[in-house]
Amino acid sequence: MAYDPQQRFLNLVPGGNGIIYTIQADGNLYWYRHINWTTGTPPSWANSGSGRLIGTSWHKFRFVLAAADGQIFAFMPNGDLLWYRYMLSDINTGAGSWHSASGSRIGTQWNFPRVIGGWNNVLYAEDGNGDLRWYKYTGTNGSFSWAANSGSKIGSQWQTYTQLFADPNGVIFGTRHGSALSWFRYLGTNGTFNWANGGVPVDTTILGPFERGLFSNGSGAVYKIKTNTANPPGPDNQLQWYRLLNSETVNTSGVQWAGGSGAVVGSGFTRENSAALQGYPTSLSTRQGTSLGIHVSTTFPSYTSSTLRLAPTTGAPVVVTQPTTRTGQFQPLQSGYHSAGCGWSQSFSVSVGTGTSWPSGVYASQLKSPQGKEHNVMFVVRPSTPQRQIAVLVPTNTYNAYNFWGGHNQYTTGQAGAQRTVTMQRPQMGTSWDNFYTTPTGIIDHLLYSDLQLFRWMSSKSVAYDCYADTDLHATGANWLRTPSQGGHYKALVLTTHPEYFSQTARDNVVAFQNNGGRIIYLGGNGIYERMQYTADGNAIIFRRPDGSRDVYADSGQPESQILGVSHYQPTYMSFAPYQVRDTTSNPFTAGTGLSVGDTFGSVSYDIAASGWEVDRRQGAVPGSVLIAEGLNTTGGAEMLYVPASDTKGWVFSVGSLSFTGSVPIDTAIQKLLLNVFTQAVA
């Protein structure tokens, strides 16, 4: 038995009637039953709360779903869907046996980033574009049989929901940034578009977007892993119960949560979906021609590692070093790992080359289990010396702030009145919820996946650039972020999707660059917003002021508009719209786009539309600025701004939107506009 008590389970799979199947990090499958699941308390469990071992090697699956009759749907990394059925003989102990056809393949090409359901044999699969598709398994005993119209599209834009899970009879729950748990109910029986309330979600008033391990278990019973709010955080091991009493009629009878909702009904339920295979680099950035350590913990006996360049000209990742088989080693987390790091020993190293095979950019050490389960360890390769005229800053501070691995980050509840020290030596950097950023995630993204969409497009258009991480800008930026007038190499600095967090030193380095003619290309939103610090060893970030309040730059007289021309505009959040053109004659960037004043562009984005999520606008007069375009968001859209050069200060191009980069691979007007920006950047 190899698992860390801090991360015991990969997943908790609801099976109805209080039954919960738990997949341990070492692959053991356990049967639990919450006896008082209809009332929550007093907390009473079958077998006095001890799980019954009913299977092994279940850590090989990407995810697992179940129905209320013992059927289990298990999804392999290669897209195969396997059928199992646990035939329960004693509900008081979990005794039972497996159907003889268990393990039968009932589907192929199930490569969706998210699949939910299982109840009533219905599966809801979301593709990378956010479209939701309906499937119903009609087979018996593991036969290959699906309802007609399986695969039909029943919804779109589901990528705005960071967590999705289903209850029986068409009920679907979702959590969205900035809102409570949303309720939907699909009424169709054959893949037609038929939703309660016209498909409009109902706000259930509780359970926000940053909860851990949410799932429902029939008749409106909803569970979550409680976030430990101590300072420093303790283990997140308590299971909380809620129940929506009228779970199938919320749209007509109102939201009716049971009394006692939120009660703690169990403990020991720590969860991390990557705990079977996970790793992190010694440093998030390494120089060409060096060696980078990779630290891995796994419960598999072996795994392979290869190195990928994530943003080549082809768009798809390129294998730089071929897979190498390695012996697996399970490594427990050290005490205080939230701030001190995982403390795992180095498992192997990546020899970073130079030249055309190892250009500066974003890479990943890709780890795979024997069955193909994948975990990516991202890192930045910076140039040995500046080589291009454009420097791109990868916002690794923001990646760390929103990384929910380990349950705690800049945004989780608790730690009131104190600073938060969050290690960078942990897995899943570059993503909030998982690390499958080599393919579409099915969730709107403001982190690495969105940045990669920009980088891949830049590479495809031969826009040459050098990459650096936030840590590089802080530690050595004064040496390399220099214009030709300073004796340096770079003419422009690109800030990507969400460059929110800067140390004071990093901000000062950007200001010095700009004041010496450096051009700023700001292709995101909510940028240079908040100050942070690094620990003395540089391995962790200290967020917030000593009293726990946010250390916003504007509060210290350094608003982001001093650099970017625009500032974060709080009234607009989680709305999305295209831009509308305001100017085509007073800026050098719209030529050849075919756009005229009043035209719209950016109506489609991986993140819904180009202006949205979080946006920036001018908060006061910006002398000489030209408003190129403005988002049509009803509460105020992003301002695409051009601030011409003045005196020794370089010009600025700002898009002011967190969702902008999601339109870059799609919108031809945006592509031409950016080509003009990059051409002017090196002129």
C-alpha cells in the first residue's frame, strides 16, 4: 500500500444510495457507504467508516463514473471505455462480486477532456470547444450498444464551468468563476435540445467556484472536500454533506437546501487527482545548455519521460527527447509542503541543449504510466544570451497563484489576517484544475493553455522571440531586459494572457526598459495588478501584505496604467463580447485588416469572445492615447489602446482582455492586426 495520507484518493465516485467508490493513489478501489445520506447527520457509515477493498489497479484510468445499479464506466488514456459491474450482496458491509463481463470494452475514442454522469446509463461528454454531447449506454452485461443519436450536441459554451458533475434524471451542477453552484436539468431522452428553464442555469446560492472534490450522489445529495482554513493550512480531509431537497424541480419550486447542509460527515478523505503520477522541476526556468532536475512521485512501478516543446510552428507539441523508461518511486510530502515545497528527491534530469533543436520557449517533461496516463511538468527555457528582438514574459507568478494543487493558493478560503507563502516546487504549474495543457482542456483558460495558443500562432507566423519566466525578470531582468539604447538587445516585451503578479523589482525593470524606448505589447488583462515577494531561496511566493490584505499596486501609487495605459476594470467580470472598431487612421496597426470604424471582430474565442472575463480600461486621461477598439460588454468592455512613444518612452499596445488570446488562432482580423504590431515592434 503506497499512498500519502495528505493525498490518499485520486477520485471519489458516487454510486447512489450513499455508496461512494474511492480510488486510492496506489490503485486500490474501496467501497464506502454513508448510511445517513438523506439527512447528513449523525454521520453514520457502513463498516464503521472503513472502506471495503473491492479492486486493484484502478489508478490506470483517466476518470471513472458509476450508475446506481453497480455499473461502473472507466475511461482509459487511449480513449477506450470499459464496463464493470459490482454486484452488491450486502449493503451493510459492501460484500459483493464482479460481473463476469467486467472489463469489457464498450466504446472507443472517448478522448474528451471532461465526461460526467453515469446515472441512468447517460454520459455527458464535453469536447475541447465547450460543446456538450449526450450519450446513452443501452447494452447489458458489457455488450457494445448505444442509443440512437448518441453523440448529439445538446449545449455549447460549457467551458465557462470550472467544475461539472451530474445527478440522476438529467440534473447537472456546475461551478463558474464568480458565482455559486448552478443547476441545470436536461429533459431530453434522445439527444434533442430540451432543457428545463430553457437551459438557463438556476443559482443555488451556495458552493462557489473554488471548492474541492464536488460530486453529487442522487436525490440532490452533494458532497465536497472541506478546505482547511488554518494558518498554516492543515490537511483537507473532511467530507461535507449538502442536500438539495427538490433537486429535480428547482426551476419551478425554488432552491430548497436541507437543514444541516454543510455538516461534516466524514474524515480521512484527502484527494489529489494527480497523486498516482506527478512531478515538478527544480526551477520553473532554466538556461539553454544547462541541466534541469525533475522530481517525480508515482505509485506505478515504472513510467516513461520525454521532453516536449509545447509551441512549435506546427501547433502540436514536438518531441525533443524520446521516451525513456524509469523505475517508479513513491515519495511522501514533507511537513509544511504548502510553503516549503514537496521535498521530493530528484528523479532524473533533462539536459537542455542549444541551437535550433532547443530554441528558447516553453517545454514540458511528459510523464506517462505504463497504460498511458499522462502528467506534464512545464518549464521555460530562456536563451543563453539574448538572441531575438522580442522578449516574451511567461507569467509563472500568476500560474502559481491559481494552481489548486495541494488545495491551497492565493485564492482559497482561510488564512485570515496573514500573508500566504505558496511554494513553486509542486506539480501542475500552469493550470488550475489539471495539467492537460497540451490539448484543449474544455475549461476556459487564463493560464498556460491560453499562452500556448498565442505562442503557437507566433511561431507559425515566424515571429521570433525569446522566453523568460517571471522569476527571471525579478532575478536578472536588469541585465537582459535592455533596449539597444541601453546597450541591450530587445526592442519589445510581450506580456501574455494574465500577467497579474509582479515583484517590485520586476516592475521596476519593466519601467526602466519602457523609459529607454522599450515597446510594451500587452495581450492580456488584469496585468501588473498586485505586488508579491519571493522567499529568500526563491522557491516560493509570498502573497499579500502582513495583515492579509491584497497588495494592489494602485494602492501604493503605482497603478498599472502607468505602464499599460489601462487599468483593471472591476464592474466587468465573466461577461464576453466582440470588440467594435473605434479608429483606423491614428494607429499603425489596423492597416490591411479590412476593418472599418463600427465593424466588430473577436466574436469567437476559445474563451467565448475576445473581450471578457476580466478587462482593462482607461481610468483617467492618457495623453496621446488612441482607442483602437472597445469591447461591447454591457458593463464596459476592454479598451484596445495604442499609446504612442513620447520622449524616450516606448509605445504601448494593450488589448485589455483576459480572453483575447483565445481568439488569436481563430480570428483573421486579429491575426493581421497582431502581425502589424510585431512588425512595428522590431522596426
